[in-house]
Amino acid sequence: MIRQLVEEDRKVTLHFVSQKPAENLFIIGDIEAYGFDNPIQKLWGDFVEESEFRGILLKYDGNFIVYAPGEFDAKGFAEIINHDEKYEFISGIEAIVVKLEPYLTSKPSNPRVLYYAKCEQAKDLQEVPAEMEVKKAIPDDAERIIDQMYGIPEFASSTFSVERKRESLSIESARTYFIEEDGRIISSASSTAENSQSAMIVGVGTLSGYEKKGLASFCMSILCAELLNEGKMLCLFYDNPTAGSIYKRIGFVDIGKWCMWSFK
């Protein structure tokens, strides 16, 4: 049985998704930030005989996220998605998302799949030299951070928002550590989608001409250590096996693949 979730379902819903905080980083964060009554999002639960929670579907703005640790009503969730005329993305663990595909009336125009990894205990973070100044960003640094992101070839084709970055730094759902030279940010590492249990590591990179000095590793070391000391599980996406090997040396382990299906 599928039904829309309401505020009275908060406890049972968070208990269900908190059993896998990495897989449900975005769902937990959205529930904590927006709850069940904010028009920006809706949540549905799939129950066995109205008591046993077995699957959850969240729509935030134009993005659907699905999670279920076992069997669930994939057809029922797909019908909810099919009746939505404004959705643009479906995301989640690949093995779960693909169960929706036979029942979707539209096919993704860009079915991107990334490796998904988590870290609960870092074992080889780069030691930061005493003379190296790594700064923690404040909201007023947002524009410089975005400028640096666009200056890195890996991120040049991405879409970033200065206002969204400023807002996330202001409400502390994200943080950034950076290294600058002559007032220009040359290397940084950020978190995003932070919630009480986990955080996503993003935007780890260095401008051309400053690579191979360990700068991004220094930023990431401070960022990861701070988050882990707060009891938060670290998560990240990667699509480059070379980058994956670097993260695994720190302590990240693969937990599956993450679908980002675009229907634009």
C-alpha cells in the first residue's frame, strides 16, 4: 500500500531511512530541512499491511529519489512519477532505480550513473603543513568559490549558482575549505547536503598550474576530519577510477552505483 506521508510519520520514516544514512543522505537532509508540509517536496511510503515500511519516494522540486532495501511496489511508485508533468530527474541507488524503468512512460534522455562511496573512519588523510593556510569559507566567499570551480576543466561544463552557494554556507548545510593566492582561490574542497548523520563531499579540485602540490588533499583533509569528528558519515560520487583509488586510500568504500537520470 502506497500513501503520502505526513508530519505524524516523521519518526517511523526517519527510523526507516536512518538504517542506511549514506544511501539516504538526500532524503534525510530534505526531511530535516523541509519536513512534510513544505510545498517544495512530497513524500510517499510503501507499506505492507499499513505497518511495515518497505520503500520511500521523495519528490523535491523536480527531482524524484527512491529508496527500498528489498522488494517494493515499483509499479506504484512509477505511476506517481508518470502522473507528474514537471519532473526532470530520477535518482537513487542504481539497483533500486532500474526496478522503476519498466513502468515509466518516459525514458531518460541522459541516464548518467556514478560510483557511490562512503567513509566512516578516515585512515590516511594528508597532514597539512604548519605553514599552509587553509581557510574556512564564509557566505561572502561564494562568488570566488564558484569562479574557481568554473576554472577547473573537470567542472567547467557544470552549472553552479553563486546564490545557492551563499545560501548553503549561510544555513550551514554546506561548508568549504580553500587555499588562496593573491586573493584568488586556487584550491578547495566542499561538503553539501549535510544532515545530522551524513554529508556529501563535492568540488575537490585545484586550478590549472597549481596541481600536484597536494593542495586539494590539504583542503579535503581538514574538511573530512571536521565532519567525521562531528559523527557524520562522508559520502561522495566519482566516475573516474583513478580518483576512486585516491578516495579509497583515505578510507572510502564503494556502496554501489548512483543513478542520475535526466528527463529534460
